[in-house]
Amino acid sequence: MKRFVAVVAVSLLALAACGESSSPAVPGAPSEKGADVLAKAPVAAAADILPGSTMEKIKQRGELLVGGSLDAPLLSQQNPATGEVEGFDADMGKALAKYILGEPKVKIVNSASETREALLANGTVDVVFQTYTITEERAKQVAFAGPYYTSGLTIAVKKGTTGIAKPEDLNGKKVLAGANTPAIPAIKKLAPQAEIITFGSDPECVQALKQDRGVAYVQDETLLIADAKKDPSIEIVTKPFTVDPYGIGLKHGDDQFKKFVNDWLKKTQDTGVWQEIWKKSIGTVVTGDAPQPPQIGSVPGS
């Protein structure tokens, strides 16, 4: 059995990856192991890059602008030694860039969960790969391709903490969560007497937990598994209690680009590239084979 439910995926990871603060864009060159996978990634036919389309604009620019994270373990984290951004979301963005450009050339704009919609609307980014949970409310502001991954929220505490074994146990306690993420309504629904304290990034939430600024941290299981592996002073105390489908954020109303991205996603799944990207990121800490990818267009808002 896998330690987390990976299909049915950063914030509780999503439901949105505890949100990141905005910063200058950084190149997202593939690492050596990522390059092996991306060499197998498909490339769109010239006829698929329609005149006047978003795809043509990206191709003419020569790089894909991706809204994402720089500090989300296993998903999109900047390697301090190389400066490259690595992980499942990061490599999915590079694979989409290769499909459009013929090479995985991306620029990752470190995006906050509070600003993703604006970044898409004003054209600062072309797409968002950031544990961006698809909801009908969000779909009023952005378009979602996918879902491309499914995960769920769980709860982490400092090792040795007792009395928390299910979401309802958070009532009356200080609980940490990412700003402007679905973790917040989930906590309010299941533990309405909890006091929610928000921070802008996963590292900030983990630090606050270790400093006893809250007794529990609600986040996507994928991130918490990575956090707990890196820092043995925290532990996960529940199984996932939500099912959160992650979508690829696109500018609202661009149906042509949405179809193009969904077609690309289907090809990455059919060719095994999606599965290889999972194995080289999330699969390094989760045992077993890659999960079955979620069905494209299968959730409201997608």
C-alpha cells in the first residue's frame, strides 16, 4: 500500500502548496536525471501550433513562462547547488515546454497562492503548475487543463504530540495552513473551533510548527511526507481526509490553449512520460508503482 493516496495530487498541498511569495523568475533547466525523462517527451506537430494562438506566441518567445514554486519538496524546489528547479510540477512544466518549443526551456515565476489568478490574467505567466486544486469557484477566474494529479490533505505535528488522530481533534487548537489554500475551508468544515494561522510557504509553516506557534500543520500529504523525511522532528498522524485534483492553470477563456494542453497531457500519460516524471520525484519517497493518472476533464471546473 502506498503511504499516500496519489490518484483518484502540494495545498493541502494544495491544496496549493502553502503558497509561495513572489520573486524574480528563474530558469528551470532540467537536471541530469530529469533530462533523461524529457528526452522521451513528445513534441507537437507544426500543424498543432496554430497561427495567432497562445502556442505560437510561446514558440516565438522561445520559452514557456510557468507560475510555480521554488520551495515545494518533490514538486518544484530550487536545487541550491545547481540553481535548477526540480520535482514533479517542475518537470511537467518542462515537458509542456518541450511539446511547444522542441526543447524544455522554461522560466519559473515564483508565485504566491494569492496571486496566481492575476499572473495568468495579465499574461505574466502562460501556465501554472503549483498543486493548483481545481474548484468551481476558481474556474470562474481561470481555466484548468487536467486534472494532472490527485492528492489529499493530512496533518503533521511535532513528534511526541498526543491527542490528534483525526481532523476533528483540531477543534480548540491553533492550526497552521497555507494562506489562501483549500486547507483553510477544509479545517473550518471539519474543525470549526480551530484557530487557523496562515503562512506564505511550506518552509514557513514547518518552522512555525517547530516553534510551537501551532500544534498541527494541515498540508498535502506529498509535501508532508517530504518534510517529515527531511526533518524527523515532525510526523504525519492521519491518512488523507480530502481528495484534491490538481489542474494546470491557464488564462480564463482560452479554450484553444486548454484543448492543446489537454492533448499534450494525454500524450504524456500514454507514452509513459508522466509515470517516469512521478517515479523520479514523488516516487523517490513513496513506494510502489506510479499511480493511475486522473481522467482529464473528470472533475467540476476542469
